[in-house]
Amino acid sequence: TPADLQDGVLGDKIGPLREILERAERRGQLDPARLTPRIASMPFDLMRAEIVTTMQPLPTDTLEEIVDTMFLPLVSPAAPRSVAAGDA
């Protein structure tokens, strides 16, 4: 089942992963308003898909790509908008 697969891939890592997200929030690196359940599970879903598809351990560069280019832009606090000359 999908639940069995998740347990096999992530095992008992769900608790520590939640802690990672909570720490990122406390550091101001994560906007909790942008962290929906689907977005929170997305990096782990992508990791699982990669592992199942390739049947290989997850390469570091793939993990970095999932986190840095896919997940963080979705949950990072919005950058302050600069006021253009015509908007003032």
C-alpha cells in the first residue's frame, strides 16, 4: 500500500522532519501561512517518487534540488516588494 511504501522509505523520520520544519519556522525561514499539508508533504513525496522510480538511494544533488528550487520558494516568507518609481 502507499502507507507501507511511505513507512519503508521514510520510516520513523516523520517526527524529525516535522521538527526541521518547526525550526525553520522559528528561524523565520518558513512562513507557516504558506505551509499547507500538501506543500509540507511535497518534498517527501518527491523523494519517495525518485527512490521508487530509480530504485537507487537519493543523490545529494537531487535532494538539494527538491529543497532549494522546489520547496523553499513555496514556503519562504515573501520578500518585501520594492516600490517602483511610478507606484509612489
